[in-house]
Amino acid sequence: MSKVVLDVSMSLDGFTAGPNIGEANPLGEGGERLHEWMAGNGPDGELSLGAEVDAAVGATVAGRRTFDLGVGPWGGTPWPGVPCFVVTHRIRRS
């Protein structure tokens, strides 16, 4: 049986990215800080789950805005090479 895992970093006030999100800065200003702990770059620097989590990813689910903003830097998904299902009501422009 397959397993579904929700993996998201969120600030205490409910944000998953910084302000001023755009194509040149898909995580917004300072948004990378929310996710640094996954690579062991947080305040304690010991915890590193990035490689372990990435190796277990079989497919991803993303919102349309996240997908659109991630096409340039990530190829459409933070996990290139695995299927990405985009939740949207609009078709993708070619």
C-alpha cells in the first residue's frame, strides 16, 4: 500500500513563503529561511532530512501558482524527475 506524506514548512504566523513572491523569487524575500532546517542549515545545524525525504519522493502535488512560479528555477517542481500533479482549474499554456 502506498503512503501519502504532507511535507511543508510554515512560519508560526501561517506563511510558507516570504513577501513579494514572483518569478525571479518564487519563495519570496527571505522565504528560503523557512526551509533551511531540512538541509541542516537551521539554528542548530545538525538535522538534515533533505536527502532522506528527496530519496523517498515518488510523486508530488502542487498548487497552480507554485507550479507556475517554479517552472524556471525548479523545472515546475522542487523534485525534478518525479511526476508532479498540479491542482488547478486552468489548462497549461504551451
